[in-house]
Amino acid sequence: MSATLAERFDLGDHELVAFVGAGGKSTLLLRLGAELVHSGSRVILTTTTKLGLDQVTGTVCYSSDPAEVEACFASPGPVFVVSTEDGRKVTGPSPEEVDRLFAETTSDYILVEADGARGRSIKAPDVHEPVVPTTATLVVLVASLNAIGLPLAEAAHRPELVSALSGLDLTAPVGPEHVAALLAHPEGGLKGVPDQARVVVALTGGTPGGREEAAGLICRRLELVPLIGEIALIPPFE
């Protein structure tokens, strides 16, 4: 039996998990939330940026007031906390409000998408990114192996910033060494990680019989980075 996401991320009993990077954050957040609810946990899902309205699931709470969110736990499924929606996307609460929910509700887990990537496979953060709550206990740094072999300008969100951090020309193909360098960079994947938070790297986009060599190279390089703990290779979701 394959490991659950909770096992891959080595979750404890009470966690505030921030998903950053590119290449599957929303999917991982929703799948982990479903796993945790299925196991009987109280789960809050939210974003400190923006998220597609079609990805909002469970009981929706248009308030970040801890008492109102707490009342929503009476309904089945996760509680999805949002601030506003425009018919296409939702915005979420501020990181400070997420910190308050973690401190003042009986949630077992808060899962927050704390970064945006516009569907690209890798990214470098701009000056205002990522938006990680200060009390996050775990930061899941996501990158997709689908970037390997593509021109940087095609594979990356904010490709100019990725180029500056990795040394790769915009027209050159992305290699596993470039992905590893980006993820390990203090102004790249490790930007904005709170001092107390653990870091797990989630590599998505792998397929049976493909990209094992690239994934292995990335893993070997990241294993040398003190701030990075687990490195999880995420199989394709059905």
C-alpha cells in the first residue's frame, strides 16, 4: 500500500501547513485535506493569496472569526475559509488571521495555499511572495518534474527571477540541477520559511518509468541542504 500524503509529509497531531512553489499546490492541499477529514480530523482549508473558485470544497465560511469558523465544524468535511469571491477566484484571509485560527480554534490541521504560480511547473517568488503565516509548523515546497527539458520561459512562473537565481538562460532547457538550485536558494524555494517550520519538498509530475534519474539527482542535492527535511516524490493522482 502506498504511503498517504500525511505519512509522506510526516505530519504531527496539530499542524499549520503552508504550500508554496509551483506544480501542484492546490491538488496537494485538497488531497491532503480529504485524507485528514477521512481520518476524523478537523481541517481548515484556505489561501493567503487567490484560488480558483472551482477548487473550493467542503463547508465554505466567509469569515475568519474563530467563533464562526468553529461553528462550521458541525458540518461534514473540511471548512474552507475565504474572504471574498468574484465568480472566478476567491481571496483568503491574511496570514495574521490564519495564525489566529490556528491558535483559537479546535482545528487539528490548517492547510493554506500561500503562493501563486499560474499553473507553471516551477517558480521564483517576487518581493511580496510567498505569504506564509508566521506560526506555520510545516512548509511544503512544491515543484513539478514536468519542468525538466522545457525552455525556462515555458516552464516557469516569473522566469526572469528563476533565471537570476539559477543562472539558466530563458531559452535554455531546465535541468534537474537547476530545479535543485532553485528549491535550495534562500531567495527561491526557502524564502519566507518561518524559523520554527519544518520544510518538506514535494516533487510532482513523476510517472512510472520516467524521470527517476532527474528526481534522484534533485534529491541527492537537496539532501545536503540543512533546512530541508523530507523529500517526497508524489505519484500521479488518479
